[in-house]
Amino acid sequence: MNDLHANQTRNIEAVRRFFDLLHRKDIEGWAELWADNGRIIVPYPPTGFGDSIDGKAAIVTAFKGLFGNFESFESEVTAIYPAADSEAVVVEYRNRAVIAGGAEYTNSNIAIFRFENGLIVAYHDYFDPRRFQIVVDTLAKG
């Protein structure tokens, strides 16, 4: 097994762990997947939500706040595509969450994970911002 293949295997496992830890709402464990200079990029943010979260500390703080509003959170990974010539991994997935108070949030996403030394340095998340607006509105009330 060459280094690229070994790294792809490691990165795919990190992606699976990423979603498993979110499902369990284990943000502390999830934080261990991120590089200090990690970045979340949201190309189409909903109203009131930024287009990026920069740095591991800011990401962890934001997700603690976000997940504090979910009674439950599930992601169904429907496809994983490791890049042929890099350590990037593309993932298709569907989210279903129940927000505190009982409102349901669902969405279909495509994400691009970029890794360095086995840690996430960039996470580009493409989703329907109109559907995510319910989550943003709930955060604004909290």
C-alpha cells in the first residue's frame, strides 16, 4: 500500500468518525479531528450565518453552541469519494435533526474535506441555506 492510499484510508475513517461523533454530540472528541488552523467554509450561507469559521477554537465553540440546540442529530452518509491524487475526500450526506422545542431540520449536503497530517484543515459544506435557516433562527433566539 502506497502512502497516498494509506492516507486516503485514514482520511475516510476520519470522515466516518466525524459524523459518528456529531451523532453522539461528542464535540470534544470531534474537536480532535481538526488541525489548529482548520476552517469551515460555507459557500452559500443562510441569512445571519457567516461564510466561514476560522480556527479550531472558533469551530469548536460554534459547534458546542449549535449542538446545544439539537435534541438529536443524525447524518446518513450516502457516498464517499476519495480524490484520486490528493488527500481530499468528498462526501454526500443527509442530515436530520430535532431542534430544542421539537422543530425538525433536514437537508442534503455535499462536503469536501481537506486533510493535512491526518487532521481536517478545510471543510467546504454545500447545502440548501433556506432549509438551514430554521437552525440559524433558533440560534438567534438562544
